[in-house]
Amino acid sequence: MAETIQTADKSVRQKKGSAASSTQLYLDIAEVKDNVIVLKNGGLRAILQTNSINFNLKSEEEQNAIIYGYQRFLNSLDFPIQIVVRSRRLDIDKYLENLKELAEKHVNPLIKQQTLEYREYIQKLVEYADIMEKKFYVVVPYDPYRAQNLNLFAKFMQSISSADSIDSIKRRHHEFDELNKGLSQRVNMVKAGLEGCNLRVAQLSTPQIIELFYQIYNPDTARNEKLDDLSKIDVESL
């Protein structure tokens, strides 16, 4: 524990003196660990990703079942959740790379040429048609009691305070395990409720959360520089 705090102390001092991390200082996120986002105020956030369903293609009975299931799910909640719909340009770079590798393996020159032409057609279609994809997320919160009872002025002052202190880091590490238990219970409740609406639900892992925020805060860079191996990335420098 002492080693962890010393590392955190060094990290805080580096951040205060680094212009490159100035934006990161103003984010509410302190760290990501054990598939959970840890906020600077000690609060925890889990992100669930879910699929979509074509409601209009369902029969009337199926539509009513989905509506009543979703109504029961909302009525069962005694805590707030956030539903996020994220739209971004369709990323088929990996698919195009696979097509290129497939074309290079073909011995038949005609098949090879057709594969390369198909690859070029798909690439231009996505580029010019500006095809978008939507992803759906549910954010499940769990805040410590001290954060829940802050008045409006205290929350405002906390939001504009960029610096992170050693005391707050120690407190977050001390509270994490206990708060994570409560968060896990909420996550299971939300997953069960959404699955009752015939949705597939999965909690984002730590690498997936890092990649998600990397894409959100660096949309242009993320397009050209993929996070293929997160173990080789210095998260402190992002």
C-alpha cells in the first residue's frame, strides 16, 4: 500500500508540472481498474454495452412484452443510470486489411484482382457515403456517502478544482473494495433488467474502457493509431 501511495504521489507531482497532461487534470476520472472507472471524488462507474433491436419488425405481442419489460426494469431501480447512444463513422480498417491479406494469398491473378477491386469499392463506399454505426451504453454509478450528500455549491467547487491530492488518492484506495461490492450488485440488477427486455448485455473491461475514452477524446488520432496492445501504452501520457 505504501508503494502504491508513493507511486501516486510521484504521478500527482508529474501531472502538476506537465503541460501535456493539463487536459487530463480537468477530467473527473482518476483511474480505471478492475473494469471500473474511479472518479476523483471516490465515486465508481461501470459501463455496460448492449445491442439494439428492431422494434418495428416485432409483432404486437412482442412489442408489448418489450415495453412492459422495460417499464418493470425502470420501476425496479432505486438509483440513477445514464443511457448513452454513441454515433461514429463505421470503422472497417481491420476488415479491409483482411481483404488485402486474402488477395495476396490468391494464386489466381483474376481472383486476386477482383478481391482488390472489391476492397477498393467498399473503402470508397464507406468514405463517401459517410456510413455511421451506433453503440449503446448504460452507465451504472455508485458514489460514497460523503459525495452523495454534498450541496450544490460544494459540487460546483469540486468540479472546478483540477488538482488531485494525496489524501483523496489514499481515501479512494481505502474505499474502493467496499464501494465496488455495492456497484457489482447494481450492475447485476441492471443486466438482469435489460436481459429481461431481450437485450444482450456485457460489462466493458478495463482495456475496453480505456479504448472507448481514447476514441472519444482523440477522434482523429484514434482513426489512424489503434490501441492494439494496451500493455505497451503508458496511460499516464495519454
